Amino acid sequence: MESRAAGGGDYIASLLSSAPRLDFGVLGGVPGMDGAAGDGGDSLEKFCGDPGFAERAARLSSFSGQRFAGAGGLFGLPPPALAASNGDFGGSREASSVSDPASAMRDANAKKRKAPAAAKGKGKEPPCQAGEQNDSDAKRCKTDGGDKREESPVKPKAEQAGSDVSVEDSGQKPGKGKNAKPVEPPKDYVHVRARRGQATDSHSLAERVRRERISQRMKVLQDLVPGCNKVIGKALMLDEIINYVQSLQRQVEFLSMKLATVNPVDFSNLPALLQKDMFQACGPSASSVFSLESSNSGFPFSDQGDVFQSFVPNGMENQCNLNPLDLALSQATSAQYAFQDGTPSSNLQQRNFWEEDLPSVFQMDNGQSQENGVSAQSFHGQLQAGHMKMEF
Amino acid sequence: MAFKQELLKNLILSLRARTADACRFSAMSLQERKRAVKASADVAMATARGGGARWPKAILAAAGTTSSNQSCKVRSSRCRRVVRRCFREKRRGGSAAALAGSAAASSVDVARRLVRKRTMALRKVIPGADAVMDEASLLREAMDYVVHLRAQVDVLRRVSEAVQRSSLLRDSVWPQSALRGKEDSSSMRQ
């Protein structure tokens, strides 16, 4: 679990990009796009640059007429239901909804796109991927066969090739006879290979890409959330995720309640107390926290002068205690921190509290125990005591 | 781990800022104090996370607009109620699907409805995810939030343990004997 809590966005990026999928690693998002596009837009941006897109689109359009027949009939979702949920997924996949002039059509597209997303777990359409995913996709395509439900035309990005529109439209119209939706201009830039027996128009391909993205993220979430491995199916997975998030939030509440019961209220010694914790968990880099502490702690100390002064006598007592404990415990690690903390008296407080913390180390399970720092530590402790005497 | 350190630092700073007025802090009820601590923890987590996701901004916005921590609690309880209601409906929907089970289309519709409800419930649980994103980014936000929430829980647990340990030390009896000995030596040092 420790390893999982690594630096936020990088960790998520690594999770997403570790799977052999489309490049989701780009987390920065495209500034020009809607916020909804997020990192999805990035991968599409990549595809935009493909020079071969035009010819591929032409090829796709030729197929679209045949392929779409099966897809159109499976649009069993009533539009009102979609409309209700449209707000949720209104951010069209690649966030072009804002800029596209045919916004009405786009809304319909978004609705249709929602349907396949919702039913993704149930009737999995044979997904089509960009060239990287050939193997797994081929398998999945074969298993699902021609099970093409709700092939919703995907709403791609703002910049598109207008030439594709007319071609795709004509191809889609016959197939979508059952759908109340009018033809939507395909603005798809996703370069996905069309599989045998699949709808190959750009919408469905982009839709499959999107679905693949979602399923990939669901897999990552499955690894994150404990106990999700046995669960199969989108709804159950989401259920587990929600439960997990809620339980974590409840834990936070409980722990904050626990912290609130602390009496007396003194959070000044926390850096020292936790130094051992952090050091244990993550190595010497923990000392950086406390150097930051000292640099940032100018204002709190001025604010809580009263607290500090009331605390200082305690610090003195404990500090005097600690020297024999130092010797007994031989905490070289703390000695390192003592020297790293610098010498100005502004750091005195931290070092005091750090010294105070040493008995707590007894209870902690410290793996390291080095002898060489002990003498330095005790000397330092005595120096501390001397300082304390002088100042107070 | 860097995030945890950053979170810890922010947490300590914000807690100190809040408890600067020690008298006022002690005068607050336990609930209020808990809320204050939780708000500090959330703000610390959000600021430590930075700008890579949507939920930190939502947390900070919520913390900024509300002068007290009351609304946060209310909001979270409201979210819980909503989620519970959603789950109740889901369960009903699930049983109905099992009973009906006739046409494949209806079960698919029910399943789709379930997924949609759960997606909405997930949006409510994750801060800042309300009806702004499509499903893929919602899942990504959830991922991000889960990771950092876990780190926050871990940091809070360590902090509470450390504080408890220190308070135990302060109250415990065994240092007294050592203290007496040390006092002699320190006085001699002078």
C-alpha cells in the first residue's frame, strides 16, 4: 500500500500507461479542449496528426453502409432515458460539443454514446483498437461476434475533416433507420483498425476506443480497490468502488475525530513524532519534510507563542529524560536528522520535540539500529539542554 | 511517498493554524473539532495533490466558500443519503430484473440503468465530479481520488498514533525516576 501512494498524478499516469493500450499517459490535458476531455483529448490529439487519416476515413466510409445495418437496429434505448442521463455524460468524448455547430446532433450523439457505455459491461461490443491492441481485441471480437448494439456515433473533437461528413452521413443513414437521431457529422480522428464483422465507420470505432479506455480504467480501479478482483461487471465494480471510497471517507472522519480528542491541543511536536514514522516508511527522504517544516513554520510559531511557552517546560523535562534512552536505543537515524536540521535556534523547537519523541521509538518497529550515531546524539542532546537552560 | 510527506506537512501547518488560538480550540465541541481536523486534512490533501485532477479544486472551493466546516459535513451526509437512496433503488431494480428476466432487452436496460445510477452515485461521492465529465475521466478521477484518500488515511492514522503516544508519554509514570536523575546532572552542568 505504501508503494501505491506515490506522487499523485504520476502514479495514475503510470497506472494508465502501463497497460498496453492507447496512450493514456498524458495527463496534462489539452488546454484548448473542454475540461471534460481531459486526458482523453490527448490521445486523440495524437491521432489527429496522422496523415493517413483521410484515406482511412474514405475506406471506412465505404464500409459504413454495410456495417451499420446491424448496429442501428440495436438501439433499443428510449431517447428520454438517454436524455435524462445526458447531463452526466454530456461532455462529448472528445469535448467537441461546445464548438460543433450542429450541437443538437451532438447531444443526440452523446446520448447514444451513453447507451453503449452503460451496457458495456453487459453486451460487450467487439472493441476496435488502434493498432496496438490487436491480439486482445481480436479475441474479444470473435467472442462477441456481430453483437453490435447501440453503435452510437461518437462525438469527436472540434477539429475535423469536413470532407468526411458527407461520406459518412450517406453511409449511416440507411443503417440508422430505426434511430430517431439524424445523421451526425463524423469528426473522428481515432485511428482504429476495423475488425472483421464490425462496424467500421469512424463513429463506432471511436466509440469502441472510448469504451476500451473506460474498461482499461475499470481494470486499474479493480486493482486499486481491494476485493474487486472477484467482481465482474461494471455495475458491481462501480458498487465496490463507491463502497470503498465511502469507507475511506468514513475512516478519515473517524481519524479526525480521534485527533480532535487530543488534549492538550498541541500539534507542534508532530513533525518530530512523525519523523520516525515517515523515515521508516520511506527512507531518509523523510527529513525533507522537516526541513520544509522549519522553513514554513515561521508564522505558526509566532501565532502560538503561548502554546509553545507552555510546552517548553515539558520539552525540557522530556529532553533530559531522553539521553539515557538515546544510548539505550542507539538511534543513529535521529542523529542524522539532528545534524540535518541545522543549527539556528529557530530549529530548536523541532529538535526539542524530536528528542522528546525518542521513547516512542521503543514501541515502533525500527528496522535500522546503528551504533555510530549514538554518541553524537547524546552530545547533541546535552547541547540542547544547555541551550534550553540559557534561553529559559 | 512524496505526496504523503507533502500532505503531512500541509496537515501540520493547517492544524497549527487552526489551533493557534488554543483556548478557542479547546472550547469547541468535539464535533466541531473533528470537523476542523477533517477540513484541515482535506485541504492538506487537496493542496498536496496539486492541479493534476479535478477533485482538489472542488475540495478547496468548498473549503473556501464555507466559513465554517458545517457545510462540509452536511454535504457529505447529504451525499451519503443520496447514495443510500440510489443503492436502495438499485437493489429494487436488480430484483425486478431478476423477476422479470423475460426479454433480454429489458434486463439489459435494467443493467444499464443500474450502471447509470451507480455512476451518478460515484459522482456524488467523489468531490468535484458532478456531471462534468464523461465516464472515462470520471473513472480516472475516482482512481486518483482513491489513491490520495488512502494516503490521507494513512497519514492521519500515523499522526493520531503519534499524538496518542506522546500524550501517553506525558502522562506516564516511568519518566519520573529518570527525570529526577537527569535534573541532578543538568543542574550540575550549569
